[in-house]
Amino acid sequence: MRGPKVTLDQWRTLQAVVDNGGYAQAAEALHKSQSSISYSVSKLQEQLGMELLHIEGRKAVLTPSGEALLQKSRQLLEQAVELEVVADSLGQGWEAEVAMAMDVIFPRCILINAFKRFLPESKGCKILVREEVLSGAAEVVLEKKVQLSISPWVPPGFMGEKLMDIQLVAVAHPDHALHKLGRKVSTDDLSLHTHIVIRDSGVKQERDSGWLGADLRWTFSSFESARAFLTSGLGFSWIPVHEAASLIESGQLKVLNLDVEYQKQGTLFLVYANKNHIGPATQMLADFIKDCTKQYLSTQPILK
């Protein structure tokens, strides 16, 4: 593979000449002789086979070609600096990548806010997010596929910190037959209708997410698909209150009037693959997730 003709130092010299208005000023700014500055720019133009700047009076002025290349060279130097920062961070133990899992019932807005805070501090660290259901978020921790997991279950032998309780509410489309009974809905009524559930993404300790009294179930692998069929009037389901709120407000779903106080609630934990050997990037991201969760909970009314 052919290497570049010019060096980063040559581009840096060209930038100094333009930014400081001339060769003498660039020499002073870079603590070099004027002759070395002049030679570097001259060599740069020779290697590229084009004129990049010329002198008007006492000021160095870019040609159209020089202006276009100067802009690109600024990006190049910025990337070079970022590369050195990343290398330094890696040398100090900063992770190149953080893999994490998230149960689908965790409010995405919390993770978005956490990522917004993490991004300026990330130092080039990549993030890999796996969306899981029920035991799947714990299973990937057991299999050492992630460093962090937001899971409704803490595997034995692992460290988990409670993030939040998730309340689920029974809903169906406003035109669903369960809303037209003219009375409260009984468990016998529910057993006669399709219950829409999301399949557990785990394979080793698969758990049931549905109401065990429902023989007729339609199972989907993603919340998005389940929600689409639910809002089309094809069944009933229990979904997180934070997901249901906007759908209820827009008239796409309606809370079922059950004859018994049957509420479903789950708890989500932040689980560490190895709490005693957690990397600085993973720890920072975990702290942001916990902090953003607290802020979210402080603004959300609890459904009774």
C-alpha cells in the first residue's frame, strides 16, 4: 500500500503560515527558522504538484486548491490528535469497547441521556448494546458477552444494583371485545382472548412473561412487533406504564377494567460481569446510567 507523500508536520506548517499571516509569523509561532518554514511549504507544493498559496504584499494567501486542501488537513490533524488521545487512554486501561445488554422494558430515554453524557468523555470507546428479554439480559452476563447488563434477574454469584421498579398495566385496543363487556373484566374473560407476549431471548433458563391463565397466546420476538399487533386490536397484553402512557393518550390503547387488582411489576438491576475488575469506561457509563435513572424517576408519577 502506497504511503502518503507529505507529512503531518508539513500540513501543520501550512496551517501556521495561513493562520498567522506569513512565513515569519509562522516561524515564530512554531519556534522554527523562517527558512525551514519556507522550505517545508515549498516542498509540500512540489510533492503535490500544485500551488497552495502565494504572497500578496506581505501576507500569505491561499489559492482555491490550497483552501480546499487546508480544510481537509485540519480534519486530518484533529484525527491524529484524537488517535494519540485514544492510544494514551488505552495505555492507562481505558477500554476500546464496552458491551452491554438492556432488557427491552427499560426506558430507552434513560439510556439515551446516559450516552449523551458519556459521548464527550468516551475517548473513542465504542459501545455495543444488546436488547434482550427476561432471562436473556442475565444470560449474556453468565456467558461473559457483556460487561454490563440491565436485567430483571441477577445471576447467582454476580453483583447487581437495583435501578428501578417497572410497573406494567393490562391494555387492549379501545375497540377490543374486552372493553365492550359492559362490566369489569374477569380472569375467565381474559382466558377467552389472545394474549400477546414477547418471547424470552434467553435459551438456557427461559422464563414466562405472560399470564399463565391464557391458553391462546401470540408470541413475538420484539416489543415493536408485539405493540403493532396490540394496537391493531388483535389481543391484550401487559406492557410497561411508560410505554403505555403515550399510546393511551393517543387513543391507540385503553386500560382494561379488571375485576381483581392484578398488577404486574418487575425490578430492573444493573448487573456487572466482574465488579472487582471493572474498567474505567464501563464504570463511568454505569454511573451515568444510575444517575440518569434517578433523574428519570424523580420526574415520573407512579401509577396506582
